[in-house]
Amino acid sequence: MTDATIRLTTAQAIIRYLDNQFIEIDGEELRVCGGGFGIFGHGNVTCLGEALYGVQDTLPLYRGQNEQGMGFAAAAYAKQWLRQRFMFCTASAGPGTANLLTSAALAHANRLPALMLCGDTFLTRLPDPVLQQLEHFGNPTLGVNDAFKSVSRYWDRITHPAQIIQSLPNALATMLDPADCGPAFIGLPQDVQGWAFDYPEAFFAKRVHKIRRQRPCEDEIAAARAIIMSAKRPVIIAGGGVQYSRAVTELTALAEEFNIPVIETIAGRANMLADHPLNIGPVGVTGSDSANAVAAKADVIIAVGTRLQDFTTGSWTAFAKDAKIVGVNVGRHDAMKHMSAPVVGDAKVALTDLQRALKSFAVDPTWTEFAQSERVKWDAYVAKNVASGNRVNSYAQAIGVVNDMCDPRDRVVAAAGGLPAEVTANWRTKDIGTVDVEFGFSCMGYEIAGGWGARIAQSQREPDKDTIVFCGDGSYMLMNSDIYSSVLTRKKLIVLVLDNGGFAVINKLQNNTGNESFNNLIADTPTAVDPFTVDFEAHAAAMGANAETVANPAELAEAFKRAKAADKTSVIVMKVDPYEGWTTEGHTWWEVGTPEVSDSASVMEKHAEIEATRTKQRRGL
């Protein structure tokens, strides 16, 4: 290290630093930052834009159409890269930055890295109040950017150019930390972005990062071993953390050596192939009868890399009250939930240690046989559920068509509404790590924007495969402009728009709790004076995509063939029934707030019915 310095603006220094950070993945050195998504405004174009102009080849900047969509794309990119690489998002001050709040929350809930570089008001305050500034009369330091404190793992506002020497490495360390992983936010006052400083040249030296693999302590392994050794009916819950740790091989080895049934969370879908004999199916509210039957009878649950969210646990009714939980997780917070015996450490390392510790363990064959017989019954149900025939169009049928025809390495993206449940229950995994069902934040609008980000990542490793997006008409109406982005950037998507006339799954929940249909389906919206159907085909075509409308699953299959053969984004539209054709099996209890008092007899009847099933709920223990 020398005393040599280089004079740069704050913005130039940030970009130069990012441009020199690398990570080793499978023996290959890649930039840890894959580039960024940006919409320029007065808060970021003059300084940060100037800095980005010179690194277009190494840190490509994708022009977004909506800041929220940019954040979703960044999250999906990071998920595709198993959290080993990230993208930045840059937005102007005020509403541009505020639009990133939802996507920062999505990244936070899903433990995904994303770097937010956002404009801020002038540090000097000389021109205050500036365009788009929110004034807080009793606290002049408070602004829109402070809202990100609740949805960021790391937050800073740069008030002097020298501060990035500490702030950027800390932000990067947070995003690459397996336990702390999440979005980092850096507020950049418009004047500070352009201020110059003599930075040490050593700060910009090339650095190759490694992902930390924390080994669990021996005492925790010993405690977990004692619990598992006492088990008669153990089950492994495999979450998304298994994939992020790249521990699929270790998970499979542990299960196979001791014949332990494995059930998957929504984030953990595609940890095992559908035809693996120990894959008993997805668990929970949007799960399978097979996995839920096993979860209910298990006496020891080995929860690996999962947050144990309410959909996984059936709002904590899916397991027997006396079942013991071993929580294997790199994050202490997740490992200790519901009085679990924590094994805090990297899943890949922890599963190997557990397998070694359990050498004399044996599972009663009748338990594994029971689990497998339940999976056989569930597979038969799914096969019937996804089959086309003389019945109404459904999500499940569309899923079945795509599942049969897609390449094993194609990536499937879904989020929010009814499709996450339908994909989770009905999708039969053909290859590891090929399913992205965003249900950590259950965020409408992620589908197409996330598909774009996933495709950018996929094209860097598997350019000959496809990213397939399942999207309802409600989510399409909320956020569709990244169809244009995908065409503009030649990042091909196959988007299935399944139109059920509104927010049909919430209408279903409304009806299932005794309420009348109201304000969910377009047909049941009192203020919709003249209800009509959107021409999604024409709209998608106007954004440059190939687009067509099909009448049934058979026509969908032919359209999907054409989409696979196409060299640009294709949008396929099919109407599905809002009332019939839902997957009716595989569900557990889910706690939703229902009125304790109502003039509606049906509402009161459903309230009593729901409350009567609460008896199975574990009360925080």
C-alpha cells in the first residue's frame, strides 16, 4: 500500500470501486456487480450519470421504465445468481426514489442483495426547498430516503466524499453476508455527488470476494444429533437457503443415507427433482396433501434454510404440537424460531456435519414408505389436475402444458395472486434451481419485471434456455412495461397472461370467508360503470412483443412451440375461469383476520368455522 491518491468526485469513486470488485464462482472470476438499472432525473443524471458513462462495457446500465420494476429485476437477478452477484438501482430524488421502496422491501423479505444508489437533497441546504423535497418542519434532516431504513439491511447517507471509503465496503459486505444478506441503500445528496476528494489509489485495487461459510459449533451439532437420534418419524423441510448455500448435493446425501423424507417450501421448490423417491412434495398452505400428511405426523422436523413463514407452517398448524424442530440456518434469527434447537451455520457445512454425526441413525422403513405412498397419491391428483379435457380453462392446465413442453433448464417465474399456489402445487421439477416463485413478499408486479432480471442473469450463463413468466391479468395491469424492456434489450421472455377477469384469488378468499363478491372481479366492481376486457394481445404487441390469444390448452401448446422458436419476447393470452378449476387439494389452515361481529350470517358462520380449527396452532412454542 502506498500514499498515492487520485482525485475523483464521489460519484466517480463509487462507480470505480464497484467496477473493481470481483467474486470467484466455480473457478471463474466475475464482477460481483453485474451492472445496474437506472432512470435518470435531476437527482442523479449530472454526476452519477457522468460516472456511469465511462463504464458501459463493464457495468452495463439497463434503462428501466419504472423504478419499482427495476428493483424487482435486480432482486430476480440476484436470486438467479444464488445471491453471489447483485445489480444496483439508481433513481433520482423524490418520487423516483420512493418508487423503489416496494422492491427494497421485496429484496429484504427474500434476503436478496440489491444496491440502491439514490439522489438526495443538497447537503448545504442553500437551494432548499428543492424540487421534489419533502419538508419536515421540526427535522430538516428527514426526507424520503429515511423511509428506506425499515427495508434495508444497510443504510447510509453520504455527507462527505471520504465517507464512501467506509460505507461502500460495509454495504458490499452486508450484501454478500449469508446471514445479513439484503438490500443496501446509499443516499447521495446532489451536491456531494459532484464534490471531489483525493482518494487512496489502493481503495480501487481489484479485490476478489468469497462467500463466508460458517461452521456450526460442535455443541449445537451434538444437541441436534440427540434430538434426531430420538426420532421415529423425521422429516426435512428444505428451504431457499439450501440453494443459496449450494447445498443441494449435501441435502440429498443426508436424506438418502438415512431415508428421511424431504418436503419443500415455496422458496425451496426445485431443491429436488419431482421424481426423486424422497421428494414428498411442497408443504403448507399452497402445498401438497403428501407433504402436509408427513408434516402432521412427524415427530422431528429438520428445517434447513427456511424462514418458516406462515404459508410453510400452515400458520403453525401444520406440525404436531409436541414435534421437535431442529433449525439449520446461517441466520440465528431464523434458526431459533419456535423453540427450535438451533444449528447456526452454512447449510452445506452443517448438513455434512450432521450426516457425519448421525452415522448410527436409522429410520423405520415403514415411515419412509408411508411418505412415498402419500406422494404417489398426490402425483395422481396433479396429473389429473393439469390434464386438458372437457372442462373450464384453469391455471393448472396452463401449468401442465408448459411443464410438459419446457426444457429442463428453463426458468419459471411467478408471484402474487393465485399463480404462486398453483405453480407450487402443480409444477413438477425437471432440474435443480429452475423455479422462482416470489412469495416472501408476495408482490404483484414482480412477474414480468422479475422475469426480465432473471433473463439478464440467465443469458450470462445459459443463453440458449428460456425464462417463462406466469402472470395474472391483475399483475399485468399493475406492471407490464418491462415487456418493452425485454424487447428493447433483446432479453427474450415467454409471458403467459392468464386472464380471470380481475383479482380472482382474493375474490375466492372473500367468498370462502362468507363475504359477497365485491371490488375484486371487474364484474363485481360497483364503480365499474361499463366493465370490459382488456385486449392484452394488442397491448403486448404495441410494446414490440410477439403476441397471440389462445382459446384453450391445446392452442396454448401450439403457441408455446412458436414462442420457444421465436427470437424475441412472446406474450400468450388465455382466459381462465375465476370460479372453477382451482387446485382444491393440498391446503392447510391459514390464519386470516375475520370479523368477530357481523350482520352477515354467512360471515359469522365462517368465522366460527375458522376459529374452531385454531386448536392445532402452536402458540409460539
